[in-house]
Amino acid sequence: MLSLDGSYGEGGGQIVRTALAFSALTGEGFEVIRIRQGRKQPGLKAQHLHCIKGLEELCNAKSRYAELGSDKLIFEPGTISGKTVSIDIGTAGSISLLLQSLLLPAMFADKKVRFRITGGTSGKWAMPVDYFSNVFMPHLKKFCEKINVKLLKRGYYPKGGGKVDIEIKPRWSASNFKDFLIEMKRQGPFVDVVEQGKLLQIKGISHASKLLENSQVAERQAKAAKVLLSKYMCPVQIQTEYCDTRSTGSGITLWAIFSKGEEIDFSNPVILGSDALGERGKRAEIVGNEAAEALMKEIDSKGAVDSHLADNLVPFLIFGGRLKTSNITKHCRTNMWVCEQFLGKMFKIDEENKVISV
């Protein structure tokens, strides 16, 4: 059984989420202590407990010390099996953060997996579901036979209530994951995104609760973003939408699509993303500006992967490949460290060019 220090590096909940995913994949149990020591309120939060419960169901796992506020966890996985797993986070806890534990193991189940998740679809320090669907998911399609994400309802802080339905049809199965990984690397890089290419278009979704429709919050967020992004002289399309939600809120997600030559490489797409969240007392124009400025920073960096996507792609780099990002964050480095605890040293970092490779 592996022993992990939850205070390593960035010292956040990502250590637990990634460790759960790789434990389920490799079949190796782990113990983690000093969980989230880098946070004001250390220990397991509700979203981590739902990650654990989800994997207990998906791979017949057993756990100890899985309690709210616990600074220790022991997790012992079983066999991953395809099924429908329903999870209600109960608050606006991030659905996308929950998926960081569930997604990769589900891709190696013996048959189709379906997740029906209720929780937060937009929140601080977590990628919105729109980012997941339009920036992250295009990279995942090569790793499974089929992946489909449906946003059924939005959920804002604090009550949540958002609903997402995800179906994954596995492409591979592996009785011994580490042996399978060696064979995969022989087949060539699965991730290869180092050149930004030509900017083709910018897209986005600006959304808000129906209670904010009379104030045109979604339209104002979109317009503010579009004004700033017009400098790139490419099509900018930002759709707006309003929805019934338990809590009032708004947000905007943007993504820039690039091509290599004249066509988009759908096997290794170059899509840079950003997002911003509305808050009480925060003007819609400021929200739109924040998202646009963040995307402009990513575009101007000449990286092929934005800093948040790099962190999420790290667990998929283990199959072989490389990426060039705008910034190799402490969060990203911590995620690499967790992967290597299960699989051994494998990541190489070109600090000057901000390239991560395996």
C-alpha cells in the first residue's frame, strides 16, 4: 500500500482526487495523511467524500477514515465494472472536480459506464461544465469508444442542484494496467499539442439565472468579452442562455480554436479556454472582461494548452505524449507527483519552453 503526504506541493484536494483515480486504475491501495494541509480548513470536504463513494460503487472499493474533516484516508480498490452510478453532491460542490476521480477509471471498465451527477456546474477554483465539454472533452475522445456529456440543468452556489449526465463506452480493458501502459507507449504519443497554430475562431457560452434576464446579464457578459476579443480579427460567437436554478448566479466560458495548416487536428485539438463567475454586486461587464482577459493571456502566450487544461491533461499524458502550456503551475506539478507515486518517474519538464512530456 502506498503512503502519500497530502501536504506535498500545492497541498490541496487534487492529491486525493488523483490518487483515487490511479488507485482504481492500478489496483493499488493507498494511505494519505495530512490531507489539504495547504488550505484554511484542512481535511476531507464533502466533494472528496462523494469521489470516494462514487469509486466504492464503480470498483467495489473499501475505505477507512472517509469522514468530513478527516485528515487521513485509506483506500483499497476492487475491480472496475460498468454500471450506472448516481451521485448527489447535495450542495454546489463541483461536478467537474468529482469527475477528476471517476473519469479515467470509467474508461477502463468492462462495459459502458453512466454517471448521473447532481451538484455545482460553475464554481470557484473548478472548471465549469461548459469548459469540460468544449475544452477538455475533445482531448478525451481518443481514449474511449464514446463519451457523451449532457448538461441537463445548471447549478450555482450555494444550493447547487445542477444536473449532468455522462456516458462512457470504454475503448480498452486492462487486467494489468501497468503492462497495458507499456504497450500503449509503444504505439506512439496519444497527446501531442505543442504548436498553437492559426487562430480560427473564438466561441463561448454566457449564462445566468432567469431572475437576471430582465437585467440582460448574459448579454452584457457576452458583449463585454466580445469587445475585447475583437482585436484578434477572427469570428467571435458567444451564445447566451437563461435557466431556472436553485440559487441565483451567472458565468461565462470562452474558448479559442486553432488549426494546424488549414484544418483542425481533431485527434490533438488546440483549444484554449477561460471562464469567469458572476457574484452579487459584481457588474456583468466585469465578468465578461475577466474571462476575455484571461483568454487573451493564454492566446498571447503561444502555448497550445492553457494552464488549467495542462493540469487536467497530466493524467492522460501517462499514455505517452507532450504538451506546451502557458504556465506550469504548482497545481500541475503536484498532479505529476501523484501520478508518479503510482507509476514511477515518467514526466520530463522543459522549463524554458514550458513543455511537459512522457
